[in-house]
Amino acid sequence: MTDASVKTIQKPARRDILDIEVAWLDWPQAFVCIKEALAADGQTVFAFLNANNANLATKNTAFRNALAHSTILPDGLGVDMAARALHGSPFPANLNGTDFIPALLTYLREPRRVALIGARPEVLAKATQALRQRCPWHEFTAVSDGFFDGDGGQRALAELSDIRPDIVLVAMGSPRQELWIENNIRGKHGKVVFAVGALFDFVSGAVPRAPLWIRRLRCEWVFRLVCEPRRLWRRYLVGNPIFFFRVLRYKYFRRKDAGGPAAV
């Protein structure tokens, strides 16, 4: 018998991308989903799936398991194209963390405690200040950069336990951030937890965003590749074709062998 006083979050509709369940939400629905998670009992972890993360998950079982314990939001053109190929239409919205998290914090009008973990110390400080300026009604705490050892990680967890944040933003890059959340973050450390990748780099201004017209064309990945070719060429020029090959193989072989499309 379920206790009527226990508040739970209703799981959103989902579509599978390479056996990873991704939430099928537009922007207003995603905002409501987070708001419900903040009001619910227990903790909810959110992560984002893009083509690179999907590739990583095919080779890293621990990472895939961590994603399975999270609510996954769609990030980028690659997963949209995969959804169109596998399910006949793209996701209702591109909920990439760089745009979604600042918009979410603006949407949440009730003051919240927000903890930040990750990035370089100077980037963390600038990102925290930028978010304070954008949403001064929230309380932002820079808990730790992302370059701590075991003791530093324990200190970060102890501070999270002390401040009891409503929202925790963890920016360590994938799969490290998802694995760290999976192995360390518990209910006492925060109500809603996000694995946010390079969010702090963009919010702080350490890494430039593409011009708006490029983003509207869904070509920000090209801009990032031009800006950081040595770091990103393998992710995009090699990783993207591999991802699309995996999607087509999944569509025409594996899913048929499994008896058809996965249930929503």
C-alpha cells in the first residue's frame, strides 16, 4: 500500500536511442518535470544524451548503468536525427544543458539553493558569479572545482550535506561526472542533480558560444570544431559517423531481432 503523503515524480514519456531511454519533452514540459522533481520526495538525477555520450555508453558499461539510473534529456542534432530515423520524428525540443540550465534557473521563481562542482577554479568562480547576476534570487555556492583527489571529493560531499542544496550542477565532463554522481551523490547531497558537461565553461565566458544564427541552424558543433580542432576533431569527424552507423545498425538489425521497436 502506497503512503498518500509520499510525493513521487511521474516519469515522462520516453524514446529509446541505442537502448538508452531519453525523455520526450518540450521546453514547458521539461520545466514542469524539474519543478515536480524538486517538490517530490527523494532525489532525481538528470543527464543529457548527445552523440558522443551515446558512443561512450556503448563501450563503458558503468557509464551506461549510471545513465539508466538518471532521467535523460536530449542534447543536439545527432540524437534528433537518431529519433527521426528510429521513431519517425525528432525530439520535441533540443534540451542541451548549455541553454536549458540557465533557462530553468530563470523559470524557477521560488528561491533555491544551487551548488556548483567542477571545471577549473577560475572558471568555477566566474560561472558562479555569472549565474548570480542572471538569477539573483537563488543562492549559488561554488563547492569545488573538478580537479579534486579522494579527500577533496569527501570535502565536497560534506559541504553538500551541510548546505542541503535543491539543485546540484556537476561539470566534470562525460563519463566522469555521471560516474562520480552515481558512486557518490546520495539523497542528503541534493534534491535534483544535473550532469552538465561544459556548462561552466560557456557560462563563465571561458569558451565562446556560436553566434545565434549558427545555433538556429543546429550547427554549433561545427563552430566548436573550428574553435578547438585538436581537442574535438575525433569526437565530431570520427564519432558522429560512428554514431549514425550504430543507429542504422540498431534500426535494421538489432531492433528487428528483438521483436520491433522498444515500448515508450
